[in-house]
Amino acid sequence: MKKTGFIITVIFIGLTGLLKAQGGYEALLFSQSDYLGTARFMGAGGAFGVTGGDFSAVNTNPASIGLYKRSEVSITPLSLAFNRSESTYLGSPGSAKRTQYTFPQAGIVIASPINRNNQWRFWQFGFGYNRLADYNNTYRFNATTNSTMMDMVVDRINGAVTYNNLTGDAYLAWNNWLIDTFPGTNNQYYSPYSGNAINQTAIVKRSGAIDEMTFTFGGNYADKLYIGATIGMPFLSFKEVSTYIEAPADNQPISGINGYKVVSEQRNSGAGINLKLGITYQPVSFMRIGVGFHTPTYFWRVRDNFTRSLTADYSNGNHNTDSYSNYFRFAFTSPLKFNVGASFIIMKRAFVAAEYEFQNYGMSNLYADDYDFANENSDITHNFGISHNVRVGAEVNLTESFALRAGYRLKTSPYKNADSEYDNTTHYVSAGLGFKGRHFFGDLAYVYRINRDSYWIYDPVGEPGLYSNKAHGIVATVGYKF
């Protein structure tokens, strides 16, 4: 798809919600992280960046690998999430459920001792992958209103485009008699659906993830200073299918049309690269402090495929479907991250850790060879801002073999001037247990997540749908130390 096709997508993709706040929402969506991973990591709220000794922690602070003194291979073959979303649109409730299985982590760490006469005690190398973000979910919105999607279509073309030059949604609506010109004009439009009581239904199904392959190098200096660097290569795969339906509330045809359905499919895929640096210092035996820095992730040649179809159901029993598709390639950078943390070790049998992470989503940027994204990047700067991420976790070893864990994580809103509780603030509460022997270990975690956000059904300046998403997750990890 060339520049013209992409602009059409930008104008009419409001139904899919990807241009929330009128621009740049894709950059926000693909910049956010959930930090999925091992059951130990998840059970303790992800607060392992400074505590160290867990493969998934290299995604927050690479210096965590410096704590390894034995080599290890780990795999998380089970991550099961039970999602339920409850929505409100124009005062009407809706709900949807989704169960999803994922494979969020696999990795190996090689720890090798250095000459005993050297203050550098160990060096480490780690390779594997972690899931950074999971998009699998379903939302449903229902309402009865006197407005219609056709009002938005008419507003955008009225007086500006003649009927023989229509494109995008206006083209679909014209071909299915959902809009027409006033007699004697060729660019003044109306819709027979306007002003009538209309039942509206929107169903949004998302799938896909960002999985990151990591190459991590670390070192241990005198069992006091730990350093690490990670080269990350994230792979993006995203799909959203939205189905939007309008029909007269009284079940009586309007101008011979019983109703219509719009199906939109958005697909994105691409790869990126970033660098993460970390340092952890242990000033006393019972405390560690650390700092992590993540460069922006640069995603190149992200493929953007968009298809939309409109099917009208006529009172004479006929159906008609028209569609259009657009293809585009673009690049974007996600914002840098900075985190600090502290971990307190209690009698070598337990720890309590807290970490803080800073990220400014307003620093995201979109690029393309034949489109400057000036409006979208301006929207990003204007609408998205600083998000704070707090992770708190604890672990206690009841015996040499058995441990219990608990954690909490808060990710604040990425939006500037958020004026309601539906601002995408996300809370995570977790608990877990673990068993370890001389070589084998196994961990199990439970994670409860809740977030509230808004979703523009078809008009990015109208009243959005509001949803609360609750997810119960079970994660299991097994591993071997050698």
C-alpha cells in the first residue's frame, strides 16, 4: 500500500480503535510491556531485576544474570489465562470471555567461574526468549442510540468529495445505499439511517504477542558488583478483527435495508532491536541496589495490512458485500526505559524487593519513506506521557526445598490528562510456590490482572465504550541446574 492507501486507513480505522486519541495508538500499543516469563518471576511480581538469579529478570535489569553461579536451563510450557471483560457503551452493559494458552519463556544460562585469584568471580551468558506483551482478548459493546456510523461518514465527505470519487468507508456505504446525495447535488450527502433508533453491536477480537529473543552477558566482581548487558530482538505479531453491526431498533427496514455489518481486520508484524544495560551493587550482605537502562526499541519494516468489508442485508432477501484492502510498511521507535530497585535478603532464607520503572510514551515515533507521520507523531507527543511502573515482591524458603512467593505490580496510565478511572492503569496481584532439588526445580504461580480502558467504537471524537478487563492466569515453569 502506498501513501494514499495508508491515509485512507488512518481516516477510517476508528472502528478498530487503533487510532485512539486520534493518532499514533499503534505506537503506544506496541510499546507497552507485561513482562511475562517464569513462574518464579511472575509469582514475586516481577521484582527480580535486583534480586537476580531468574532468567526472565534480564528483561528488566540484565545485571540479574551476574548472580548466577551455576548454569541453568528453564522452560515455561504452561501459561493459561482466563479473561473476562465487562463493558459499558452509552449506558448499556456488555461482556465477553476468552481463554488463552501461551508459551511465554524458554532460556539457558551458562555460568563459568574465573581464576580464583581474580576478583572477577564468574562470567555468564544467557540465551532464550521471553514474552513481553500478550494481546489475546475479546471485547463486546452493545447500545441503542439515535446516532449511526453513517453520520461520521457523511460528516467527513459532505461538500468535499463527489460521489464518483468516494473511497474507503464512504465508497462502501455508497455502494450499499447507506448514503445518498440530495437531489440536484453531487457532493451533499445524507443517510437514511440518521435520526432513527439503532441497535449497535461491536465485537473486538485481538490476538498476537511480542516475543523477545535475548542474548545476555554478565559478570560478578567480588560478589559485590554485578553487571550485565542484553541485546534484545523483539518480534511483533498482532491481529485485530472487529465486527460492527447496526440494525433498526424496531426491526423495521429503513429504506429497504434490514441492517448492515462492517468487518475490519488489522494485521501487523515486524521485528526490532534494543540494548539493555544493568548494574547491581551489594554494599552489605543483606542488601542489593541496582539500576537498569533500556534504549528505545527500533522496529523496522513493520507490515501493516488492513481489510474492511461491508455487508448490507436488504428486506427483499438479497445481500451485498463490498470491501477494500490497504497495505503499508512503516517503522517506529518505542521509548527508552529507566529503572531502579533494592532487594533485602533476610537470613539467606527470604527476600523482599521493590523496583520502580519510568517510561515516557510521548517519546514514541513513527516513520515511513513516503509519509511523514507529522500529525500522528504530534498526537503521540500531545496525548501520551509518563507511565510509572512499580513492582514489589517477596519470597520465603520454608525449607531448603520449598518456597512461597507473593507480589504486586502497578502500571500507571500512559495517557496525558486522563480524566476517568478508565485510563489503562493496570494492577497485578500474584502468588506462587516453588520446589527445588539439587538439580531439578519447578515453580507455579497465580496472577490476577485488572485494567480499565476506553475504546472508540467507530468515531474517535464521539463517546467511547468503557471496559474493565479481568484476567486470572496460571503459570508453570520447570528447570535444571548443572
